Amino acid sequence: MDNKFNITVRGCDLYYGNFQALKNVNIDIEENEITALIGPSGCGKSTFIKSLNRMNDLIEDCRINGEILIGDQNIYDKSMDINLLRKNVGMVFQKPNPFPMSIYDNVAFAPRTFGIKKKSELDKIVERSLKQAGLWGEVRDRLRGKAMGLSGGQQQRLCIARALAADPKILLMDEPTSALDPISTGKIEELMSDLKSDYTIVIVTHNMQQATRISDKTAFFLLGEIIEYGKTESVFSNPKDKRTENYITGRFG
Amino acid sequence: MSTRARYEKELKGIIDSLVLMCRHIEVAIEKCVKALVERDFDLAKEVFEIDNVIDKMERDIEQSCLKILMMEQPVASDFREVSAVLKMITDLERIGDQARDIAEITTQFGDEEYIKKVVHIPQMAIIVIQMVKDGIQSYINRDIELARSLDRTDDKVDELFNIVMNDLIALIKKNPENAEQAVMFIMIDKYLERIGDHAVNIGEWVEYAITGEHPKN
């Protein structure tokens, strides 16, 4: 992979067995922007976001056609190094999922996997990642404490720190705040805005206000298709497609 | 079926109030000009009362709009509908003030005979009343053609404004003693001309509500 981390998707179809979950998806996701994916449950947003780091490979019966490029590299090429892909494309899930180990070991997990053993170096990465995730001040005195002992919002920021420790270039977030209270949500939204100058961020959200608050572009998915994609402000003030309008105004169906 | 029943009920309440506010404004313009023509001070004073009602309605509708924005957080056309109302009521309230100003001047003429026949001013009033009505009607019916037509109708108001002003300038030139009344008539002339401009503003916000683009942007 070179050093361009924009995402280009062309004619992407994805099937789970006979069920077509994505239909001819075409989208250009820019670097240093937050792109929000919205749409009703089952519309393909999560399937799409998972296809960006080939997490669908793990699902039996899943087939994908078309092209997904990061920079100039087609990530479904046989030549693609999947470990490198996953290192470059980090993911944060809806439910905080810290490993049942210490805070420190959670964050050091990825760098250790990549072979970093030197304590001083790991210390640096852990501190930097926790600082980036806005958690350092709250946990610096208990890095050896259990990750599971943190609050939900702290756990989610820990998961973000863990993802950042792998030094990714793209961050995928699948409803990262839907299980959090407004304060924790606010912290993570602020964090995303801080991070976007260094990353390409794609977020799935069911919260329309969250999409308008933080994202630069919004894509509306429906039944596996992208119905509308554009600047968030114009999608939410003047959507071009009636189906987008009906969905975002809560008049669906 | 709509899943936004509460929102739609609240918006309907706002629109009903808007229509009522518009009705009060029509009456205010009608009465202030009638009071001028017929030199009816009691009628002029009625306009003050109507203006108080209009001011109160503006505040109430404003509160309802702010509440709906906060509680329902509307987006897309819902957002545009509510924000257009918020802007339109400011223009409507100003129109109410101008009707009041005309009524106030009317009471200041005293018993002196008018320096001229009041012919064009009632004509202007008829046109601007229709413009205000059309503005609100175009909002209710999502009628973009009607909303856009207000700009053209306003040209007629401007034409009458100039006729009245030129008449008055001539009267001042003819006899400087006419100046006092002439200035009062010019103010009335200007207030009616401004009412036309406010109606045009209303039409522009209707266009924004329908298309998402304000024509001045």
C-alpha cells in the first residue's frame, strides 16, 4: 500500500449466499474527512464498512464483486497482504470490547503482534495512543488495572486507543457511541474531529444529529444501494432523493 | 402513513396561527388606509389594537417554531418549513408596525383639508394586501410560481409610489406651505412601498422552503 488512503469503490456487489446485501455500490471516500453512513437497519451499511477491511472474508458464503481501492491498491487483489490491510484499516465496534487484560496490555496488543518488544517503545505507543483517544489523564495511574473496570465510555475510548496503537490510516467505526451516554458520546465525537486531520474516518450511525454534527459527507443506504451521497449539509438541508428525505425526516415507508 | 404525527400536528398549529396573523394584517392595512381616506380617527386607533395582537402573535409563533426546532430537531424540508416561518413572521410583524405608523400619521393630520385627493394610496393598499395574502397562500399551497410572482407585482407598487411622490414634490414646489402635509403623505407612501418589499421577502422564504435555495443566495 502506498501512502494514499482515500477509498474508491466501484460497482461493488456483495452476496451472502443467495442474498445480495450490496448492489452496485460506487463511492469515493476522501482522506481527512469524516464520512457518515446512514440508513435503516439491514440496509447494508455495516456490511459495507466491513468490506473495507475484508472482515467479510470470515463469513462463509460471502462473495464480493467489483473494486474496492485504498489509494491505488485493490484490497481484494490476491497480492493484498491482509495483515497489512488490517493494520492500516482499524475498526471500532458498537459495543466496547476490551480484551480481558490490563489497560496497558489492551493498547500494547497490536504493536506486540507486529513484533515490538522493547518496553520503552511500547510505553511510548501506549501513552501516545491513550492521549490521542483522550483517555490518558483518566488512566495514567492505573495502566495495570483491568480494562473491564472502566466505564462504558472509557472502555470505548480504550478500544479507540487500541485501534490507534496499530498506527492505522483509516478508522472504521460501526455505531461507536450508540451504547454511550451523552457526555461519553460528546468526548468521542470531539475525538473524531481531532483525529480526522490524520485519518480517513468512516462512521456508521443511526443518530442523524450525530451525522450532522461530525461528518463532512453523508451516504444514505437503502436495501443495499447508495441512494444519495454528498456533503452532509446539503443532504440534511436539501436532499435530492425523496427516499432520503423520507428517511431523515422520520417518514419512512 | 406518517410516523411524525406529533410533529405534523405542531406544524399545523403554527400554520393555522400564521394564517390568522396574516388575516389580522390584511385588516390592519385595510383599516389604516380607510381611516386616512375617511379621516376616521377611531378607526385609526383600532389599528393600534390590531398591531398589539399582531406583535403578540409573532412572539407566540416564534416560540412555537423555536420549540419545534429544539424538540423535534427537524431536517430537510421539515427544517426549511419551520425556519421559513420564523423568517416570515418577522416581515409580517414589520408590516403590522407600518400599518400602525400609517394610522398614527392619520391622526396627526388634524382637521386641515388634505392638499391632494387620496387616490393612489388606496390602490397601493389593495395591491399590497393581495401580495401579503399571496405570500402566505403560496407557502400553504407550496406554490412557487405564486411566490415568485410577488417580485413582479411589487413593480406596480413601486410605480404608484413614484407617482405619489412626484405629485407631492410638485405640490411642495407650487406652494411651500404644502410641505408639512406632503412630508406626512410621503411617509405613508413609503410605508406602503415597504410593505410591498416585506411581501417580496415572504415570497423568497417560501421559495427557500420549497426548493432549499433562497433566491438572494
